[in-house]
Amino acid sequence: MAGSKRSDRCVLLTGPMGAGKSRVGRALASALGWSFVDTDVLVERAAGMKIAEIFAREGEAGFRKRERAVLEALPTSACVIALGGGAVASQANRDLLREKGTLVWLDARPETLVERIGAANERPLLAGLDDAARIAKLAALRAERASAYGAASVRVETDARSVDEICAEIRVALGHGAAA
């Protein structure tokens, strides 16, 4: 909305899988009294299948097309949005997301990401890899997406930090005061 006050613009959380976008997003939305949206959940609902199944049937290109449709329909105010890890990879998506709200990059070391993700195989880009290979893959993805993530207005390190600490830093950075 062109008339949205700056203080009620959506907060869009970006970063690699395991950075805490969903957990932090829910907590931040609760603290602000806003709604919470996870774009991966919206893609799954619209497709009627899990992301891993979309990747298996349609490949990453098919997933990204579905993701783009979800991004276009996102609100522009009073919402915290957890984006998929690669949602900001394309310049067109970054331009669209800047219209929707303020991008916040949640960052963490690859070792931290692997620890948080665990051995779950529902992550298509990590399926079948051992921990060392997962760390290497996440480091490569981070390097590949660094400039896209770096386009965010705010960057918050999430290593060895609680959700409350991360939310407080985001709130201060965006002018919403400290966490209660």
C-alpha cells in the first residue's frame, strides 16, 4: 500500500534454511501483534504437495514459478513473512519484495545451520548428504546468494542467540523498540 506508514510495513525475513526465519518470524509477529506468513507453507498449500515433491516433479524452476506467484500476493503491512531460502536469489523477486516491506537477513554459520536442520531429508537441496557435505553445500549456497541476502536493509547474526534476542535486535533496527 502506498499509504502504509513506515512503521507498519511488513518485515520479510530472508536467509538460508535453518537461519531461524520461521521461529523468529512467529515470535516477532506475536511481539508486534501482527500476522505471520511462511511462504513455503503457502506454496505447499497452493500446490497440494510438499516442497520436496514439487522439486521431484517440477524441479527447482517449477518451485520458483510457484513461489513467485505466492510472493506477488503477499500483503504490504502489519505482517511478518518468512521467505524461502532462495526467494531473494532473483533480482525481480528482490525488487518485488522491497515493495512489500523491509528485508531482514537472518545469517548463521553453515555449521549452525546443519545443527539446527538435523538429519531431516525434507530439504531437497540437502537430501542424501552427510553432515560434512551439508555444511559444504550450505557454505556454497551462502556464497552464491551473499549479494542477494546482502541487499537486505538489516542483517542479524543468529548463531548462539535466542529467538528473543534476535527479535529484540530486529525490533530496534526497524524502530519498533525493544522486546517487552
